[in-house]
Amino acid sequence: MKIIHTSDWHIGQIFNEYERTEEHLAFFRTLAGITAREKPDALLVSGDIFHNPLPSAQSQKMYADAILGLKEASPGTTVVITAGNHDSGSRLEVFKELWDMAGVKVVGCLSRKAGRISWKDHVIRVPHASSLEKTAGYIVALPHIYRQNYPVSGETCENVDSGYARQEAFYRKMLDTVMEENTEGLPVVLMAHLAVAGSTGGGQEDFVGGQQDSVGGLDYTPCSIFPDGFAYLALGHIHHPQTVGRKGKDDGMGKRIFTKGKPVARYCGSPVPLSFDEDYGHSISVVEMEEDGKVTVREDPVPCMIPVLTIPENPVPFSDALEALESFPDDRQAYIRLNVLIDDFLPQNATMLAMKAAEGKACRYCSMKVTRVQERGTEKSWDLTAEEIKASGPLDVARLYFRNRYGKELDSGMADMLSEVIGEVQRNMKED
């Protein structure tokens, strides 16, 4: 079975007040071209189709046009779309039956009948793109599920907490369900939108460097949770393309080959950079699976129409950063973030000066990355857990943040002002 794996489109994102229609349209043209060339049996989109759960009419039309374009590029390809944490699963499924008639399978929510999980609804038979009577393999299509929302199946697992036990039992039940139909031992792919332990980077707004964030961070799922019967895990959620846990063998021609064993867990990554931390190459993944368990993965690059740049490379005084922006080529497209080093505070008109320096240029000034002199060479000191925040008062948290951010104590005037605001908010909450 051959698949194209993509995810995290984030249609409708407004990037520092700039809308990104042309960038997404360029990506969809690239993806349609790859699909026409490869003629895969399935094209998988593993969540975060939209950037927010209430996409605009323009975003929804772009999505519909893109899917129809992909089907036109390869009519025999089965398209499978699952919801991510940014999507509204129920909204994504509004036209599910209509999409099904076009060979597009949409899974926005866990399927339930009479209050029980309908396991078979998440198993999708994939016919060969060139011969619809023959079966190429199977897709287990799952939307984003928070760990506490995994259903209780009565099964238990050793050495994991109850949340992990439910999660592991859930994937085992899904594999058992697909194997009831998969009597020929064909490849089985699991689509999931979650963070897997060992994944790194990506610029996601809710995780830092692939590590657990102590406040509001992601729960990382161990790879051991997934049973060995899956050939490939088509993952979404992390924006940096990577294979987790297994290295495989480079064939010298841009492909990485994996022999039968543990599932090949892969993030294809986002097709466009979604933050300034995502200044790496973006791509989709072309994956081929054999019945003997061999899996071949190839990255197909997605050209970046408007790159994200932080200039200069190292933090410099504001005047020098401004000069770097003024010297930036007039005809070069880019989203620009200035890398600024300061002793105390930025000039009050810093943003206006930066916007003026970018006037008449093709680049788009966005923001500043500010480093204070006292922060250089020091480690982050503020690392509160959620429990510690709950046990602290709002003003205590503000003092800790200010001390960590600016390297000095919150002055009495600002503390008094914050105390007044906190008191007013608390009074209004009691009245409500």
C-alpha cells in the first residue's frame, strides 16, 4: 500500500496579523502535483485541518476546493481526514456522507452507537488506486482524543497509570477489530493526532522543544502504547517532520527503509511554517508498505513561499537590529522578527520605527524577540507546576514572572496597581 501522509494544515491562520491564503493555495497546488505523480492508494490528513474550530467561509471553501483538487489529481486515491485539537470534530463531519460519496472519509469524533464505541466505523478499507476491486490495506482513522477521554474497556495494563491503561487497551481493541477483517495480513496504518515521547522541536504553541511543559503542556504518549500489528503510525500535532523511535536504513536515494518490527511512528510535519521557531524545511511523506512488513519513507519537500526569518542571527542593540531591517533586500519576501538585545526597555516607538523601516519592502515585519543583558547565559528560573500556581496568589505569580522576565523586582507602584485590578476582578466575580 502506498500513502501520502500530511497533517497540520492550519487553514485560516492569521500570522502576526497577516492572512496566508496564497501560501496555502501554493501548498495545495504542490500537493496535487505530488498526488498526480505518485497515484497513492490513500492520502491521509492527520488532524488540524483548520487553525481554529470556527473557520471562516473562505477557509472552508479553500478546504473543499483543495480536497476536490486532490481527488481530481488521482481519482482512485482514497482520502482520509481526521480532526485535530484545533478542529471542531462535529463541524468537520457535517458533510461526512457527501464526502463519502466522493471517496473521502472524514472522522471528526469517536463513533458511538447506543452509548458504546462503534469500533468498526474507524476501520477504513483502502482499495488499490488502479484497481478498486483489490484491497491495498487498512486505515484505522482516529481523531484527537484527550487521554482522560479514552473509553474504559475493562482491560488493564501493567506498569502504567489508569490513563495509559485505557489508552493502550483502546489501541489494542482497534487493532483486534481491524484484524478481524484483515484476513490477508495486509498493511495497517493508524492515524492519530497526539504527542509521542521522543518527538522534538516543531514550534507548537503548547510545547517547548519536545519536552513536557510544566504549565499547560502536552501529555506525551510512550511508543510502547501502540501494539506491533500496526505497520505505520501517521501522526499529526508536532510540526517538525521526524520519525520517532526508529532510525531505519538510508538507501542513498532519499528513502529510508524500515524492516518488520515496531510500528514506524512518523510526523510528516506542517506544510508551512506556523511560528518563527519553524524555520526548517517542510514536507509531506510518501510511504510504501509491503506485506512482509517492510516500510519505505520518503520526504517530498514543500517549497516555502514566504520564509520566517529572525534577523540578525544573534541579539543586537535595537538600533543595529533596525539597521539590519533597513538593509534587508527590498524584493525579498519574508516574515521578519527582529532579534533585539536591551539593557532595560525598548524605546516607546520601537514598533513604529520597525514598521517604517519595512515600508516599501516585500518583507512583512511581525515582531521582536527581546533578550535582556542579564538573561544571557542564565537558565530559566521560573518553573512552576500547575499545583504551585493554584497555591499562589495572582500577585505572587506576577512577581515571580516579572523577576524571571526582567531580572528585577516588581516596583511598588506597579504592584499596587495590580493589587487594585485583582481586587476589582475578584469583586466582580463574586457579584456574578
